[in-house]
Amino acid sequence: MGLKEKIRTMISKFKILNKEEIETLVEKTIVHEFKKGTLLLREGQVPTKCFMVVEGCVREYIIKDGEEKSTAFFMEGDTFTPHSIDSKPSKYYWECTEDCILTVSNKSYEEEVRALLPRLNDVFQEIAIDKLNKSKEEWNHFISSSPEERYLNLLETKSHLLERVPHHQVASYLGIKPQSLSRIRKRILDQKK
């Protein structure tokens, strides 16, 4: 599947837009390639860009007491935006964990596209509500689950992440140490025997 077709497929999942609007948006989309290890955002920077992953994986993390804590992973079809709309410096890092192809937008681009496609406001609202609901659901599961339950949920909902991200980053995302993740994985494998 070509790049434009991938973008078209991702945009088409929002049923609000018609074919003509989707094509206009596909043609207006700005795409950049980033190498593995590229930092798209650093702590202290004022974020000005929003992204959607066409190919690859981006990790969001913070550094607390000198230790990286993974807070999110964004993969194909995921959008990620600044946590603040009032130009506050970021508390997060965004790092490409693989070579990535991302759509990139900023405020002026979004204003231009919204003027062309007024129903895009509904799409942005749908994205925001969807992200908020998913975040709430993930947080509720996280705080009410044991580390093993979190890992099993990850296996069920995002198993492909385990093949694409180093295990110490997965452990951090689950709120545990790498050694604990190894013990959990071994225990689960032993139970399957």
C-alpha cells in the first residue's frame, strides 16, 4: 500500500468526511520521515506540532529522578498532540523508537485546512473525545490492576508493541522494573506448559 493510500485509509475511519473532503485532506497532508532515535520533543520545549503515525512507533516518556518512565506509545493511526494548548513547556519527550513516517501539522496549517474543510472541526473533536476516553479507560485499568494483569492486558490489546519496543521500556510503561517483567513473563510461560 502506498503512502497516500495509507493516509487515506487512516483518515477514512472518521465517517464524518465525504470522499471529496478526504481527498482534499490527503493532498494537503504534510508528511515527514524521521530516523529511529529522533527526539521530536524534549522536556522544556514549547510544543508547536501535532503528529499522526503513518508508519513506525513513537514513545512518550518523562525523566523522574534520572530514570526514564514511558507514559505512552503511538503506532500506526495514532495521533499525538501537546498536553497543553497554552504554550507551556513540555514535561515530556517524544522519541521515535523505529524509523517513522509521520504526518505533521501546526496551528497555522490546521487553521488553513479548517477553513477549507469546516467539518474537520468535527473530526478533531471526535479524535479528542476518543483519546480522552481511551486515556481514562487505560488509567482506570492501570490503577486497578496488578502488574501481571497489566501485562496480560498489554498482550491482549497491544501485543505487537512487545515485538517493537525494548523490554525495559515496556516494563517502565507497565510501572515495573525490567526484572519484574521477566519474572511475570516466565510465570505466564510456565503456566502455559
